[in-house]
Amino acid sequence: MLAHLDLVTTAVMTALVVFVAGTVFLLETVLRRDDAAGRAWALGFLGAILTSLLYLAWAADPTALWAVVAGNAAFIAGTGAMWIGCRLYNGRRNGAAIGVIAGLTAAVAVATLLEQPVLADWAGSAWTFGALAVVAAAAATECFRGSLGGMRTAWVLGAVFAIEAVYFFFRLVAFLLLGPDDPFFQTWFGSAVVGMLTVLLIIVAVVVTSVLRAGRAELRHQRALAGVEDVVTGILTERRFRAALASLTSTAQARGVPLAIIEVRLDDLAHIATAFGEEARREAIEVWREAVRSHGPLFSVMGEDGDGGIVLVTPATSPSTARREAMTLYRGSFDALGQLSGVGLPVVGVGVALTEVVGYDAEALLRVARTSAVSGFSSADSAVVVARTAEG
């Protein structure tokens, strides 16, 4: 049915939805004075708007081949900006990633120009489909690692990119094997079908990134307060904690002292904000931070780890001792959050990384503890997961 829709009508519908959704996100970006990840996502939605308008110009005037060139390039650049935003959210460097996006965008534009005499409207399609599949797959992977990997809301965004990656991979295969005029290709991979898929995915992406950005804004507020209140709360900001962890692991290794890195993570905070409001979310965070501070091992060093994560470093006389400390943190957090009224109970996961298993590399210990805590969200055995290998 979709395959028989008028191309201009489909292009207008797609452009309208993308324009409205993208404009809402852009306006919020301006009003919020967003961080780097939010600004990159805003560029991604701006690229989506530009792509839709360019393809609309081509649908209205098939002789406007310049619109195909610019539209294909904008499609890659916009998707790439979304990937960069995910990487920025996870605190990753982007020099090489930006270079990859720039190279793919230029390659697609040049290929479209060179293939126009032969393929006309479908010039550069194979390059565009392949580049989109690669970039979307990279963005999907980023949503399941780091800070994003610790939030189920981000998994929805990862699913959006995964669907895009898989669809354009098969669209590339069908294009190369069958050609764009084949009935099967037109039914499942034609422009009308892509337009409807774009509408669905863009709506989900706007909602999810808006929720993630709202959580990020609250986190910046909490970190700003923590920068002043470190002495009072005992919970270091992420940058200070990483410096302290590197120093502690180096000293412990030199003295042969085993350490345990215990991470306590919260899930569903974004859902609480959506269902009950930011005040409820803020209250849950404050109660949880106090619970971790109160139930942490004596003389342990505490610090933030991205969104919804607090890490503790403490000497570990044995794995069983470390597990008991982790269980105390879990029960303390769970009981404190259970006292909140009118708020859904966030999911608590606790992960433990031991130097006797992972070694004394600070980044590796932190990564394994974080991965184990995320595993605790869905573990059937226990919400406390002690890593048994250096991979978590």
C-alpha cells in the first residue's frame, strides 16, 4: 500500500513531521543552553530537516538533481551528528569520528555527482545506503556502552539506530541485486516506505533524546552542587574521582593492597521524570546519594560516574567482604528509595570489580564495575554482581 503512495505526498508528509519534531528540539536547545551532546543532536535534527526539504524539492522537480546530491550528503551528515552526540554523552573523544563523517559525506556527494549521467535519480544511492548503515550501526553501539548503556531509555534510542542500520543494509543489498525498478524493491524499500519509516523513527528519537537531555541537565545541576559540597557529602565529582582513583590504585599496587571498586547505579530515572516530574526525580537522586553516603564502607572514597552512578573505592580483604559491603549498599539504597511516596521505585544495580581479578588499571576497574552494575539491573540471581573476569 505504501509503495503506491504519491511520491510528492509522501515527501510532504515526511518533511512536515521531521520539520515540526526537529524544530521543537532545536528550540529547546536554544532555551536550555544545552551541553555538547544536546547541541550535536540538535545538528542531527537540523540535518534531518534539511534532508527532508531537499528530497521534497527533488520530488516536486525531478530535474533538480542538485537536490539529490545535497540531500544524500545531508542525510549522512545528520546521522553522523547524532552519532557524535551519543559519543559526547559518553564522554568520548570525537576527532577521528568527525573525520569519518566528513569523509563519508564527501564521498557520497562526489559519487552522486559522478553517477548522475547513468543512474539519474538513484545516483549515489548505493554509497548513501552503505554509509547510513555503517554510521547508524556505530550510533546504536554507542547507545549500549558508557553512560548511555546504563540507562534503559538510551536503549530505545539504540534500537532506533539499529533498525535504521539493518533496514539500509538490506536496502543496499536489494538495490545491488534487484535494482530500484524491481517490484519487490519498490514494495519494501521504495521512497514512500522510507518516508514512513523516517516519520516513525524521528518521532521516537526526538522523545528519547529530549528525555536524555532533561536528565543531563539535572545531572549538571547536581554536579555543580557537588563541586561546592564535596566536603559535606563526601561524593566527589567525576573528574576529581577519576584523579583520586588513579592515585589510589597506583599506591595500592606499590604496597600490594587489594582494592574493591563498587559501583551503585540507578535505572529508570528518566521514566520517573517523565511520569512524575522533575521534582520527583530530584528527590529520588537526593535520597539515593544520602543512602550511598550513609551505607558506604568507612573511609571509602566516593565519586560520581556518569548518569545515575556512584563509585566507591575501599580496601578488599577478600571477595566475600567486598560482596557484603556491596549488599549493604544495595539494601540501604533500596530501602531508602522505597520510602519515597508516589514515585515508582528505581531499579538499583551494584557492580564490584576487584584488583585481584581485573588488576590495578583504574580505567579498567571502573569499566568492569560499571558493566557489572548494569548487569545487576536485569540479573535473575542478584542485583549485586561481582565481576569474575577482567571483562566483567
